[in-house]
Amino acid sequence: MRVTQACIGRFHHFHLARQLENFGLLDRIYSGYPKFKLKDEKGISSSRIHTFPWLHAPYMAKNKFSLLNYEALDDAWRLADQLTFDSYVAKKLKNPTILIALSGSAVKSGNINQNLGGRWICDRGSSHIEFQNSLLEEEYSLWGIKYRSNSPKIMERECIEYELSDFITVPSKFVYDSFIQKGVPESKLVKIPYGANLARFSKKSEPDENEFSVLWVGNVSIRKGFLYALDAFQKLKFKNKRFTVIGNIEENVKSKLKSYNLTNVYFKGTVSNELLADYYSSHHVFVLPSIEEGLAMVQGEALACGCPVIATANTGSEDLFDDGHEGFRVPIRDSTAILNSFEKMLDTPEIRKEMSNKALEKVKVLGGWDTYGAQYKQFLSKL
């Protein structure tokens, strides 16, 4: 039985499609992206790529240009996008297949495929949607900011998928554990960590030993815990320190920055991928104290450049490095733990240097997309 993929966007699904095509397992992949936007997806036969962009493309354009940004309209549009894409895929299913569908996009098509005698795999990139919603709602509340929850209809739809699908694939232990906490049986969950193309990341230089430099790469947001990292940096008693911040700043964070001392904090905005290796290599530590996400591969990029990582388990870090070896794992919402990690590296430079060397070794065993594909193939072979 061959595989059909359904992913309303792109995400990691085209990496998986390339792997399945290589194994001779891919029948087709459906996407909400316009066909011309997928021309750069090499390694997949064009005849296997089918698109239904009529609601998704304008929805993405609306978000990109901040047009008609009303919550009720956005929720209704997003739900309609999911429903019509699901119906489109469902109509195309004539024979049993193994349907790998991004969560939120396959209630109808998944059920029809099961009725045909096929299997339905719900693929979820972040934590259980109810777990995610509660955690982020709580976090935003701590900062006095209203969190825009997922609409009840969207959450209900996704939870139906969790219940009815044959299996749920997830990318990290953190995501896996969130499903267990919400009562999903362990027998239904399959953890397959994402791969990454780390070949373009390598150590380019050594950090300046006359200073202590901290690096941030990613959205500067409440969800990623930026303000905890900033608080720890602010409290670090070391004169020659530097915090380089790469990424777009969330509006909610901008309003909070006014109450912080931003001396020695440098906001670089967006930086091209070609330059990231130089930034990772020239900094003493990379920090990512996220409250919630699936598996942040920026950690792998940092390790590939010999830059130790300070991160929470909620970044998927347990699937990327070992605490105390290539970096430090800290609890969420704990700027003191981040500060203590900074101080350990400052007080004992040999520990940081050893972590840097171990990071370079760790990358040799971190799987790329070929490993991800091989693990997915092994899972499929058991169905």
C-alpha cells in the first residue's frame, strides 16, 4: 500500500515526501500551496504534487500583509480552509492508501480512507492542541497579555482526529508526553524526530574570550520565552557581555522591552541563512527557553557550529542534546536557572570549551532528513 500525504501548508511534509519518493512509497502529496510556489521542491515528481490553494493562499496573504485581521473572521477563514482542503482530498481518494495528514486537515478524508480499508496517520508538529492552548494561555496571562486561543471548533476538530486516526506521529519527547498527559494511549503514539540539513552549518571561528556573548535565533516572542532570557542576561554581573538577537520581534514583546535595560543587547532583525553559521560560531552560548514548540532545529544548527545550548525541555531539546554535556536544560519560566547556566560558563571556561567540543561530536550522530525518512519507512513497514 502506497502513501498519500495531505498538508495544507509545507512544513516538513515535503522533506518526508522526498524520502518516500526515494523509497518508491509516495503516491501523491496534496498541499494548499499554489503549484508555482512548490517548484523548488526538488526530488518529487511534479505529477505527484496536487494543490488546492483557493482558500489557503489568500489566507496566508492576508496574514502576511496584516489585512482584515479580525479574530472572528480569521477563525472562520482558517476553519473553512481546513474543511474545504479536507473535502478536496476526500474526493480524490478512490483506493485504500496510507494517509499521512497534518493535524487539523483530515477528519473527512481520514475517515473515508479508513472505510476504503486504508490507514490514517495524524501528524502533529506541536504539543497536543488542548495542552498547547492551556500552557500558552497561562503564559500570556502571567505577562498580563490576552492570549488568542484556538477557536473551540478548530480544537474540537483536531481532538476528533487524535481519537479516530490509527496513529499519531510526533517529533519530540516533549510533544509525546503532552499527548500522554491528555490521556492519549501510548500505543497510538509514534515519535519520529525531524531531520535537518546541518551540512551548511560548521564551526567558522572561536568566540572572543575577552567577552561573554549570548545568541538568540528565532521569533522574539512570549511563546519562545525571550523575556526570561533577557532577564537572565540583564542580571548577569559581567561588564563585557553581549546579547545578539536575530529574529522578528512580536508586538507583545516590543511593549515589554521598555521596562528592560537594553545595554549590550543588539537586535539584528532577520539575517540570511548564509551568515548564521558565523553568528553561532562567534558566540559562547545559544539560548532558547521556549514555553512550547515541537522540535526547534535551531538548536542543532548551534551545536553544528560548536555553540553550546541553554534550552527548556519544551523545545524538544531532549531529542537533540544531553543536559550538562552539550549544554544545559532549564525549567520553563526560570530566568534564575538561565542565569546560573551563564555563570557556570563564565566561572569555568573549560566547561564551556568542553561543551563546544561535545556539541561538534553530537552533531555527527544527529539524524538528517535521510534518517527521518528511514525511521518513517521503518514505522510504515510495520503497518
